[in-house]
Amino acid sequence: MPAELGAASRVRDAVPLFAALGDETRFRLLARLASDGPGSIARLGARAPVSRQAITKHLEILSDAGLVTSRRRGRERIWQIETSRLVEARRYLDLISRQWDDALDRLKRFVESPE
């Protein structure tokens, strides 16, 4: 990852990641996969307030963003989290946090300067 978040290619890469994470249903699916481990659409949708078709669509969006993968097991697809993409999201957030800290430090120095 480049040192600067503003690199156009990195921003384009991050947009689908954070767009996928920004939906409540998808976020809940990821949380469920994280706590319960890999699962089928039937299991993931068991207590969800949306249809299995909606669960499938949300999982496909998460897959397109690189956040989950699936494999066939008989007639079912088993979904699991792709942790490397979550690590990448964490790096983006850490970088933004450092940039904010730096900006606040500069502001503090400016406000506290004797001039």
C-alpha cells in the first residue's frame, strides 16, 4: 500500500470494500461468519429478516469486494470470510487515523504558537 491514501488506484480499490461493509445486512452476515464460522445460505439466512435470495445477493456483493469466498459442498455453497481483505480495510482505517492525528497535531501547534 502506498504511503498516501489519496493514490487514485488505492482509493478505487477501497471503494467497493467500504461500500460492501456499509450495508447493515452485509455487515451482519460478516459478523455471523466471524462468530459462527463458514456457513451455507440456509444457515446464514435462518434468522435474517430478508429472503434467501437477498442473502445470496448480499453474499455476492461481499464476494465481489473480496470479503468472502465460497466453495461447493454437494448442492450447497459454503461461504467464509476472506480475512486478508479485512486486514486491508484495517490498514486503510489506520492510515486515515494517522492522517487525522497528524492534522490535529499541526492545528494544536498552530493554535499554541506564540505568534
